[in-house]
Amino acid sequence: MRTYLDCIPCFFSQALRAGRIATGNEKKLKKLLDEIGRMLSDIPLESSPPETGMRIYEQVSAITGVFDPYKELKRASTEEALALYPALKKKVEKSNDKLLTAIRIAIAGNVIDFGVNRNFNIEAELAKVLKTDFAIFDYDKFKDHLDKTDEILYIGDNAGESVFDRILIETMKKPVIYVVRETPVINDVTYEDALQAGIDKVAPIISSGTSAPGTVLGTCNAEFKEVYKNSNFVISKGQGNYEGLSDENQPIFFLLMAKCWVIANDIGVNEGDIILKGINV
Amino acid sequence: MRTYLDCIPCFFSQALRAGRIATGNEKKLKKLLDEIGRMLSDIPLESSPPETGMRIYEQVSAITGVFDPYKELKRASTEEALALYPALKKKVEKSNDKLLTAIRIAIAGNVIDFGVNRNFNIEAELAKVLKTDFAIFDYDKFKDHLDKTDEILYIGDNAGESVFDRILIETMKKPVIYVVRETPVINDVTYEDALQAGIDKVAPIISSGTSAPGTVLGTCNAEFKEVYKNSNFVISKGQGNYEGLSDENQPIFFLLMAKCWVIANDIGVNEGDIILKGINV
């Protein structure tokens, strides 16, 4: 997905939100915003938003001196999600359509996103998403691909959300490779966060190599690109991965909640909608 | 009022909103945002937001080539307000407290603001504001000052809103000087807009000399500054004038609706609250 003009004010809001978690020093925060301002003319609208996100969050770290501002929030999100894990497992087991319930749970977990200016309550969101209609629902194609594949490449999005991903991975009953970010950026899931979520018990974990808050292939490492290129069934969670991969030419299923109206508009749905969308499938 | 860090993303949103009214050319709009970005490090947090607003809207005009993007919207707002004028006059006449009803009407008119990202419906807002409690209500002091003064300096805010100001001016039954902006900026009231609203029938109209979307004294002309300095009863409408005058040392009554949470926070009220606040009174 390209950068829309409306992403630009949001870049500043995001920098400020992350910066404030790192420091209360107003001079540093102003310097951070000034730096994003200076950077703006180098950001082409043809680039994807996570490419810019990467540069922004690098500045947050460089100027505030805090490498991982969301570290504690990520840890707490994962703990909160882990506390829900047993009840959610039961919900899947009791369900008439276990796979669909697990997909809904994985999408509900996508509400744990500190990059978007939106408060969230995981339990309330779970209850809602378990009942909401999908705005795009390529479920039959998803099941077909799942039947045929011998390996799923599952690209994670946020810390905490990974616990819900784990439930879907366990339900799919197929070999999965779980992909995390290389370095901390916003509350995106890293290797450490995936371990805390217990992903290692259900799938090997690899890093995409990126420090962008989304899968921007140009910023990924050779190992990931090789695995990705050879995959015939990619699950991409969340907005940042959608932004990076929406124009790709291979089969990808996007599981996400449209939390930002610009992305909702790009997909052709409404803000708040939930999506199971396959491309090239 | 100083500039808060949260004003910075809003500067970009405002530039984009105004720019889009002027042009659909995405390259020009990107150039506009790039220019605001370049300007950012020259904007001290000690300056007031309308000082920056002035520079932003100058860039909107310079880059899009449209001097007055809100011209047609302003004309239409004033027409809409004029259509309501007879019914509102009757409402004041029938009221037990004519002055208070006229104040409420003048504040409700403050909803006509294209600088704030908020849709509005004048009639619905009028109905609401006529019943809402004030968050700050210096009405007794206002009446005292009104009794004692022989001339009111009334600083207008937006086009259209001026029609409602006219009702308050007519109700106060004291000589009034009505102040407008020198040049078009957002939908702020200019001489031409005040004429369309019929202000000339009830008060002489002077320009503050500013092209800022608020009364920033450093940008005002000598004539206005002289009148202002000698005034013992200033009525300041709206957020932009509050931002410019909130730290002044002479008696001013602010009549406004807090449409932005940063300003609401500066005043110590909630977003959406209505205010009749006297300073140095």
C-alpha cells in the first residue's frame, strides 16, 4: 500500500505518542517532531507507510535514547493475553467451526496495537469480534489452501496478539513458520515477545529481518525472503503487514481489523471492519 | 496560549484540509506538507498557535495558488445563518433572560469553524447550546462590566458566526466596535463577510490588521492596537482569539465552545464545553 497524504499528520501523532512513552522531556519531543518534519520531503507517496514508520521509530530511539519504549507495555499485553488463553482454547474446542472461531480470536488479538490512536479492551473486543460479520470473508479459499498446503508462513504483527495467533496455529494442525520483526518497533512482536507468548511450543520462529512496523520486503533479510518466495500459503496479520504486502503477486491471506480509515479505504471496507482477505488465491 | 506538542500533527491536518479545498493536485498537496515540515523547527512552542496558523495558511495560498479557499463556504455559512436570524431574534425577545439567550446564540454560532476537524449542523448545535450548562460562567461579572462600559470591543471569529454576534450586539444595547481579520484565513470573518452578515447596521467594523486565524497582537495594525489598549470591555469570540489573547493583562471576556481538547485542557474544561470566561475582571 502506498502512503496517503492523510498518513502524514498521523506520522507526527505516532512519533509524539511513542516519544512520550520514552520521555517527558518536551525539548526532546519537539526536536523529534522537527526531525520528522525535516525528513518529510524525502518520503515519497509511492513508499509504503511502514517504510516511513521505520525511520520515525529510529528517530524516537535516537532522540529519546530509549531503544524500546513499548517494552513494558508489550510484556503486559502478552501476560494479559496469556491469562485469557485457557478460556479461549475451551471456546475453540466447544465451537461448531473450530477453525473459524480460531481465526476470529486471532483477528480480535489484532486490537492490541499501540501504533494506532485507539484505546482497547482485549476482552470486550474478543466478545465483539466473535460475533461480528466479516466485511471480506474469503474463508472457503482459506480452507482450500489450508487443505492443500504442507507449510504455512505466518507473519505475526503485535506482541500479545501472538498468544491468539498461537491458538489459530494450534487449530490449523499444519506445520507453521512464525515470523517476527528483527528489532523492537512500536509494540510489534519480536523473538523475545513470541517466546513469552509460547509460540516456540507450536512453531519455529524466524525473523523477517526488518525493523519496520510491517513486512517491507526491501528491508527484510535474505533468509526470510527465500522462505517467503517459496511459500504457497502466507498468513499476514494486521495493518503493518498489509501495508507492506498488499501489492505482492503471491498467495497471501490478510487477517486484520481495519483500525485506521486510510487502510480501511484502501481495502474498500469501513473503519472497524474485520477482514479475511486472500490475494492471488 | 502557547503551542502544545499536540498542535503539531494538527497543523499538518489543517494544511491538508485547507489545501484539499483549494486543489485536487496531490503533488501540490505533498509539497505543501513538505513545506510545513521544513518550517517546523522554526516554530517555537512559546509562540501561539494562530501565529503558526498564519504561516501555514500563507503556504496553502502560495502553493495552491488559491488566495481564499474557504470563500464559497464562508458565503454559504453566512447565508445559512441569515436564514435563522428572524427565528433567533424572536427566541431572544420571548426569553426571560434576553442577554443570556443572546450570549448562548453567539456561542452556538462558534460551531461554524472549518479550522477544526469536526462536522457541524448549525440548527442542531443551536438547540443544544441553548440548553447546555456553561463549564465556566462569569455571567454576573459580564453584566457588571456591561452596565459600566460605554463601548464594547467585540472581536469576531468566523464568517456566519457573525450573524449570531449581531444578535448579541443588538441585545446588549451599547455601542460596539466589531473587529474582523485583515485577510482571508480559514473561514475567519473578514470585512466582506461581516458586511454580508449585516454587522455594519449595528456596529462600525474595523480590521485588526492580522492575517492570523486569531488575534495575535504582534501581527495587528497600530489602529487596532490603540483601540484595544484603551478598551475596558473586550469580548473575544472563539478559539483562535483565545489562543492569541489568553495571557493578556486587561479585561477580556472569552465566549467560545471548546472544540479542541488541547484548548479545552488549557482552559481547564472538557472538549465540547461552552465558556463565558472573564480574565482580569
